[in-house]
Amino acid sequence: MTTTPSPSDKPARPAKVLKFLGRSMVALGLLSLGNHYVPVIDGVTAATQVISSPPLLALISNRADLGNNGTVTVTEGQNLTISVQGGDPYGYPVQVQIASGMPPGGQTNPANGYNYGINPVMYFGWTPAIGTAASNPVSQLSFLSHNYYNGLTTVKSVTVRVAKWSPSTTNINCLFNWAETAFPSLLTPTGFPTAVAGVYTYRWYSATNSYVGVSSADNHVYFLGSDGQMIDEGAITDWLPKAGC
């Protein structure tokens, strides 16, 4: 005898079963992001988070005054280094690079100015030359971290202010002491004190009626002989290494 099944005995429709399973998988499943798995409650929300998450970017400097305001001051001849570190919240590779503002004499490592990978690091270095405070006192640097997966970019800027370098009294006296030994026929007798007049820090030598001095206007060394002719001997930064100062 054949029994006719009642409506309650009918198997569930495949479409309803698939719909239920799909919701369950979204509710309980894991969203795979490369090698990183994130538990999700709402698949749409999770996908939106991945697409809209900007890459990470950190700037770490040897100058403590860089801080959070993005401004740093360096003196001519002083080294500035910045470690540019990128990343992604979900483990995707990103590219870090210097976007703009590379100053004359600035360098990066890698030398091409960018690095790509998971948590990549690039280094920027610059030692402003003497005279930069006059020729290029402010540099605006921009660094970025770019995620090719979602097309988003994070940019951070750094303002570098260059201060003029001035030799210390110790530097100048060291140079004068060396010069007296190196040029005894011009700078004699020794023992006269260092004096200051206007922009010049100098010593006078009575036997030859001559002067040697350093000008704070341009940090150059000057020699004034008994003939009254002032000779510019060049930048003190060229003389200090020769004198071992």
C-alpha cells in the first residue's frame, strides 16, 4: 500500500537549503586574506573593511624633535635619517617611497627611492652642506605607503628646517694655534689673546703687524697683512680638518 506524503514530510527545497548554508557560512566562517584569517559576522562589512583600510605608514628619525608635528630642525653638517616603515592591517604587501621633496645631496636605501613587500622599510638620509641655510633653508619632504590591492595610499609630510652652522670659540682657537705653528713667519710672536671686533674673531701679531681672523658673516678665514690687503683664505670648514680641529 502506497502512502502519499504529507506537506510536512516533503524535503526542503534546494534553494532554501543553499540560502541557509550560505548565511551560516557567512555568519560562522572565516574570511581568508592571503595567510591572514579574520573572523567575520557580516561578509559585506568585512569586505568593506578590507577594501577601505588604508596602508600603515610610520616615520622614525634619529632626531627626537621630529615628533608628531612633522617638523625637524638640523644644523648644516648635521645628519638627518628617517626610517620609512609601511604595512597593511590585513598583511598585504605595500610599497613605501619618497614621493617628493628630495633635497640636493639626499640619499635613500634602497637607492631607487622605494621598497615593496610585507612591512617594507626604506631609509632616507641627508646631511645639509654648509651654505644650505642660505640656499635651501626649508625642505618639504613627502613619504607614502601604497596598497596596490585596494588602491589606497597613506601620505605623511616632513618639514626640514636647516640652521646655519657657526664655529665655536674652541674651533677658532684651535685653528689659530695650528696656524701659528704652520706659518711662523707670518704669525709671530705667539701668545696674543683672541679678540672680537664686529663680525671678526681674530688674533693680532705685532712683529709682522698682521691679523688672522674668522668672519661670522660667512664663516671664512681672513688674513690681513702689513700691506693692508685683506685675503679671503676660504671657508673655515676647509681649514678645520687640516688643522685637526
